[in-house]
Amino acid sequence: MLRAERNDYPKWYAEYPLDILTITVDRFDKQMVESVFQDITEKGLIHPIVVRSPYLEYQTDPNPDVSSLTADERKKVFNVFVGNKRVTVAKRLGYTHISAYHVKRDEDAR
């Protein structure tokens, strides 16, 4: 479990398995990912990532990374709104779960 040090919004806090999270970008600048990797290995996770509600609750057009999923599978998939690189690094480090803020709408995340 990659648990965040800070939890400024406890009513939105949740812990999620990494395997149900989809990231919106999987091709990051290598230096940026390495910077996040170094930061997490040295300091841990400071702030939770932000995830949106299950896929079908916020969008009807398929994202490329979930287009092959059935409707039932999509209901269980959460999209990372903020923290894509942190999720990538958490997986690379072998974590199975991560701290997150769960929001239902993009406006809540902002």
C-alpha cells in the first residue's frame, strides 16, 4: 500500500487497488517519470492521487485504454484524473494499492 502522508480531504479519501485504475497517458517524458520515481522512493507519497467515479458515470465515449472492456467491466474501472505518473511509479515499485481522493465529477477535482 502506497499511503499518502497528507489527507487534506478525508471525506473524499479512499484506497484503491492499482489494477482497477486507468491512466490517461502512458507515454511520459522519461525524465519526468524518473523524477517522480526518485521523489517517491526518497519521501514516499505526499498527496493522494485523484480518481474519477466509475467509467460509465462520467463518460459515454470509450477511452482507448478501456475500449476493449465490457460494460460490466467498465463499471469497475476508475480513471486517474491527477497522479498518472505516481500510479506508473507505484506499479513499478511493486505496490498493489494507493491513496486517492475519489471525485464524481471533474469540477470536484478542480
